Amino acid sequence: MFASSWLILLFPLLGFIGLSWFGSRISEKLAGLVGCGTVGASFFMTLVTLSNLLFLPPEERVGHVQTLYQWVSAGSLKLDLAILVDPLSVFMFLIVTGVGFVIHVYSVGYMHDDPEYSRFFAYLNLFIFSMLVLVAAADFFFLIVGWALVGLASYLLIGFWREKTSAVLAARKAFVMNVIGDVGMVIAAFVIFESFGTLSFIDVFAAAPGMFRPNDDTMLLITLLLLVGAFAKSAQLPLHTWLPDAMEGPTPVSALIHAATMVTAGVYLIARCHVLYELAPYTMYFIAGVGIITAVFAGSMALVQYDIKRVIAYSTMSQLGYMFMAVGIGVYSMGMFHLMTHAFFKALLFLAAGSVIHSLDGEQDIRKMGGLQNVMPLTHATFLIGALALAGFPLTSGYFSKEAIILSSYHAEMGNIVFWAIAVLTAGMTAFYIFRVYFYTFVGGLRSPGAHPHESPGIMVIPLVVLAGLALLGGLLGPWVDSFLAPVFGRVVEHHHNSVLEAIALTAGIGGIAAAGLLYMVSKDRMDLLKEAMAPLYDLLFHKYYVDEIYDFLIVRPTKAIGVFMEQKGEREGIDFTVDQVGLKVKEVSHGISLWQSGKVRAYALNMVVGMVTILLFVVFM
Amino acid sequence: MGEQFVLLISASIFCVGTAGFVIRKNPLIMFMSVELMLNSVNFLLVSYSSFLNSLDGQIFALMIMTVAAAEVVVGLAIILTIFRTRHDMDVDHIDVLKG
């Protein structure tokens, strides 16, 4: 039935290998064609798999494990190269390969004339392959393999412009942060193997409800350790600082990895392991709490940033917070639905921002933009659609997914009024900051005199239009997503209606847009007054709550100090000194002994005679 | 000739050879001292061969003489070569193998 599904993973892998080996010898055109073609083929195979899946009745769609090869069989440990085909993994395949394909096409234009064009596409294909490994994994082992591989691909792509110091530093930071998460995942896998004797998803999830009662220590431990990985990968507090810095990478990378796919892996993980999380309601509350706090925390930082990509990056964190809250309160399919619509509109926003940056020769400061709506009509229109979807404007895709989550934060079993209130506040902020960027960038007059902005080439604009279509109409897929994913989560998610709450949330969104318009369009002088009036708060937000500084003070500097101390006291005065002294002493002693070898024959002879006489006397008289 | 007399003679010759080898600096004289030591042993072997009515001692003496002859050939060759290269026959100056 799904015998050919593994081809989904094969194509990007082949693309990566091919482009790495022959990349320097093939033309830019061919490299682009290979890069896009493999992902396109992968997307096609995903559609084939999807249609196969849809032919089955809903209850038979789960748990199809396609074993390709029995890799390790040692005692009770069995690891197979296998892929899991069920609605959840196919759903993720669709997003990864679909949005990935669009972004690959966009990259053909964006990276045009880059000297290392084929290396870029090789990395992109590696990323797609890694992400597919992550979502196709049928056990925790390959989940971690994929998890680490996407971290690697992310590292390579953030640091793609390796001659740029800030990019290399950002790549390193992202990698270190993600490795913290990987460690949590690996320990979680150990604990799982210790308690269940297997790593396979299906076996673990089947055994868990019978073996543990809710909130058992083991369950809490496993879920919290998995959560470390999820938080690191999805940039949730307190492991979030790498995501804004990751914007040093090329913009298609930000769109693909740091908006649409990789950062959502944490949400996927929780949805995938929902059986375990439902046995740990405390962890669920924790997830929802951290999610909503991250949402408002990131949203508030986005209010004052001036780098167009950073604003969108904070917005990504904030939207991921919504998704975490959704899975935390148990409305998984709403979380996954928001994941999907977010992939559409956030990729769109990033790519549109990339189009702006491209036309302004790398300028990312929104204070130096402005008035681009006339010069770049298509980019302007698509960015506006993305912004509206992000703000949750009625009938756009973001409206359906976000509204559902906000309502559930109050109505769901685990929801409460505090979650709801923060969610609404964040929705208002979201609308405000994205329209602040919109007004800064596209309205008014250009504030950068030397620049000659121009509309981007067709190969960049077409992906924008495709994504804009999805961002606009993706909301219609909501009911389908709910019913498609229901077999995985074992129930159909309950939608609530409460016109008062809906109206308040909607007002917050539109109010945010209006406030941005008022502040940045109508009365610009008020903005400075407001900034001065709220100076302490403004500074706090502008410096990102000083989290980087706190980490620097608490972790980086002590670690460095220990390193310096160990280098001087431990290494030089301890180890080096001891080794040197041992060497010197041996040398001294052996020099003394070597004096015996004088080279004088008569001395040797005399020694010999004396020795022999001594022995003789000894033998005779003793 | 009694046994004691033979032993005394042999020991005296051996000691003379040893002293000569340790004291003299000329390699040729040192060589002769070595021969002296060897011959003191030969003398002993031959004498005891006659005392004990056994040919073993004489056979050993013949073998020692053969080996000594071969050794002299090699030794003289080495001494000659050293003299040709260094023009100096003092063994105390030949200490290239000093540690």
C-alpha cells in the first residue's frame, strides 16, 4: 500500500549527495533544477501517499510502518530503517515538501549569482531530507537522528555566508542551543527504553496507558525531557535566544527552517507523543503555560524591533507559543492546523520581506524603507495578505486557526480565563507589530535616498503569489484537517462558539491594526512622545528583556572563566609542569649513568677485571 | 714439574697479560697482552692434558690458538685502519663511542 512512500525521503537525499559531489562542476541552472526537482518529486510522492491514505477508511489510516531494512538487532533492542505513514506524518510531509518546494523555487531567484549557489541547494536538500526523517521516524531513535540532522542543516544554512562573522556566531549559538535540546531528547529515549523495553512509537504508545497512571514520576520525567528538545527546537522560553539571531542566514532559509518547518518540530513532537503527554497532565499545563508566556513575551519584543526579519522571527516565536498552548490544552489538531496556516503565511511574510531586502540590496532596517507599495506592487500585495493572515483578519487562514485556539484556551477542559486573556493580548500585539512593519515598509516615502528598489523577478514573485493564495484560502481546510487528523488523536476536536469572546478577540486584532495605522500613519510625532513616556519599558523590550545579557553573565562568562582558570592553573601549572618535571628528572639521571660509557677501552678492561676478581673472591670465600 | 708449579706459572703469565692490557696505551702491545693471557690458559690446558692422560686439553688448546689467530687478523686490520685515518695510536684518544 505504502511501499513507495520511502521515495519521499530518497529524492532530497539524492539531490543533496549529487549537489555535494558535482556541485562545483555543474551550471547554476542545473543546480537549481536539481534542487527544486528533487523536492518537487518528493512532493509528488507525498500526494501519491496521501491519495493512498485517503482510500482507506479513517480508522485504518493509522500505524502503517514500512520497514525498509532491519538495521540493528541486539538483544531486546531492535532498530529498523522504517517510516511511519499515518495522517500526522503525511500532514507534515505535505507541509515540508509543499512549502519547501515553493521556497526552493523562490531561492532560485533569491540566490541568483551567489558564488556558492549549488552548496546552498545541497544544504536545502539536506534540510528537507532531515526534516522528512524527523517526521517519518517510526521510533524515538530515528526521531532523534532527524532531530539532530535538522539542527545540523540549520547550522550550515544560518552560517551559509561564512565570511560574515555575525552569521557564523549566530550559527554556533543556534547549534549549541539545539544540542541542549538534543541531550534532553536522548536522555528521554534512554528512560523510555528503560521503562518500555522498546523505542517504537506504536509499541510505546500502546503500552503506556496500561503501565502508568496519570502523573506517574516516570511519565513526568519522559515528557519533560522530551519537552527540553521541543522547547529548544521551537524557540520557546527559556531556550529561545537563537531564533532571532538565526535571521543572519539567507532569507529563504529563514522562511523554510525558521518559520515553516523546523521550528514547528516541537509542536509535532508533542502531537506525536500525545499519548504520553495525556498521561502527564502536569506537563500539559506546563506546556500551555510556557507557550502562552512565550507568545506574549516574543510578541512584546517584536513591537519595537527595527530589523524586518527580526520582527517576523519574534512573531514566529509568538505564533509557536500559540501552537504550544494549543497542544498543551489538548486541542492537537487545532495546533497542527495553526502550524499549517502559519507555515503558509509566515513563509509568505519572510519571502516577501526577502523580496524587499533583495530589491534594497540587503537593507533590513525598516526605518530606511518606505513607499515600496508603488514600486513593488506584487510584493506589497502578498505581504499585506500575509500580514492580514498573521493578524487574524477575518476570512484569512490565520483567522480560522488562531481564533479556534484562542476560543479553546477558554473553553477547552484545561483552558482558563488567564490563558484566554493573554492570548487575546498577544493577538492585539501581533496585529500591531506586523502592521507597524507594513506601514514602515510599504507606505509613505522611501527613506533611503541612494536605493533604487524594483520589483523582484518572476521566479521570486510566483512563489509569493502561490503562498498568498494559500495564506488567504488555507483557512477553508480547517474542518478537513480536524477530521483527517482525528484518527491519530483518537477523537474529533470540539469547536466552541461564544460570540462575545470571538468579538473581543477580533476587536483586539483589528484594534492592533488600527493602532499601528494611527501611530505610524496619522500622527507620527506622537510616536516619539510615546517612546519617551515609556522609555524604561521601551528599553527593556528593545534589549529583548536582557535575556542574552543574563545568559552571558550567568553561563557564558563563568564558563569562560573556568576555561581560562583551567588553562593556566590546571593545564600549564598542573599537567604540563608535572610532565615536564618527569622528563627533566629522567634526563638528569640518565646523563649521570651515561658517564660510565667513557669510550675508553682500558677503563672498560679495568672494570671488567675488577668485576671478575670480585666475583671470583665472592665464589671462593663465601 | 708439579701441578702447583704449573698453576703458579700460568697464573703469573695471566696476571702479566692483564696488567699489560690495562696499563699500556699502544694497541699493539695491548694485543700482545691479550695473546699472553690466552697462552697462559693454553699452557694450563696442555699441562693438565698430560697430568690427566686425556687429549681433551690439547684439543681445546688447538682451538684457542685457531681462534686467537683469526682474532689477530681482524684486530690488526682494525688497528691498521684506525692508524691510517687518525695517525694516532693512543687508545685513550679513541673514544668516539662515549655516551
